[in-house]
Amino acid sequence: MYIITRWLLIALSLVVAAWIVSGVSLNGLYITLIAAALLGLVNAIIRPVLILLTLPINIVTLGLFILVINSFLFLFVASFVDGFEVDGFGSAFLGALVVSIVSFLGNRLIVAQQKPRSAVSN
């Protein structure tokens, strides 16, 4: 259930990114779901390796280089999925930033909903 929730959250964040960023476009629900699945796989498998390989530059830039890594991975996924278009690095940077923010907020909302509420004792 958690994987499906994350997948749908990434798909929703891609829709929000396509709505906000003018250089990002999606052609339909099917393309959005495929792009979300591929983006989730890339973020789970390739992103940690890239972060580890670029650790020195991440330390020097205080972690801001991760935004560049996210942008390149966003472009990478767009190059494989027909119907998911990104117009360049600037659009990829903004699109990846929007996806990150929306996913973060969605995860916080999901975690807040799953926490058991403690009863207030009198």
C-alpha cells in the first residue's frame, strides 16, 4: 500500500509541476503514471549512487548540488518517456524542485495521518 501511495504522490507532484512550470508537459494520465514509476525507480536506485559519487562537491556546496542531480535525473526520465517533455535544464530544475516540494508536503501529510492519536488523560 505504501508503494502505491508514493507512486500516486509522485504522479500528483508531476501534474503540479507541469501545471506550474511552463517548460514541463505531460500528455495524459497513462504517461503521468509511467513517468512517476520511472522517476521513483531512478530516485531509489540511481540517485543514491550519484549522491555518493558526488559527495565531495555536495559537501563543498552544503548539499545544494543535490538539486542539480535531481534536475539531471528529471531530464533523464523525460528523455525515456514519450509524452513527458522538459524543455531544458532550467525547466528541469524548476520541475524537480516543484516535485520535491510537493512530494515532501504530501509525505508529511501522509505521515501525520498515520500517527496514532494519543488520548488526553484527565
